[in-house]
Amino acid sequence: MCDCNTDAGWIEIGFANELYYHEHLTTRILRIQKRVIRSMVGVSPRTSCRQLFKEMNILTLVSLYILEVICYIRKHHQYVELNSNIHTYNTQRKMDIHIQVYS
């Protein structure tokens, strides 16, 4: 499940670009996921799916993306630094993660 690849200096993290650049597609997929879950369980279309996802141990698309990012960071921790280690400026984003990419 945590299959993150590095190839020729490029870092791939699942479908990160698709989630970010195609927000309307992500929203559509989430709605389809909810519709399928509701039909599997046989509840009304207006029923909240939050508990259904938990009970069925199914990850939403966004949860899957978060899992992929965490798996990448754990697998490639040697390439990950905090921005505060890159420079000495006390910025708001000093705790953001900086990923080194070598080509």
C-alpha cells in the first residue's frame, strides 16, 4: 500500500498532482465513493458516510493520499528536512517539510 517510487531523480507520490490540480475531479470521486458505500450498506442517499467508512475500514481518496505521503516520508526520511534546517530565518513555514530531489 505504501508504494512510493523514485526514478531518475523525480519523486512520485501516488496521485498527489491529480489531487492538487484536479480538485473538481477529486470532489467527484469522493461523491462516487459515498454513493457506492451507501448502496453497499443500503441506506438513504442523505445518510452521512463518515461512520460507514469507519465501520467498513475503507479510506477516502483524501485519506489515501495522506497515507501515501506519510509512507513516502517514512521510507525516504534521509531526503527529508525541515525548512528550519535549510536556512536560519525564523519564518512561519520553518516547520514545513523540504524534500531534496536529485536529478
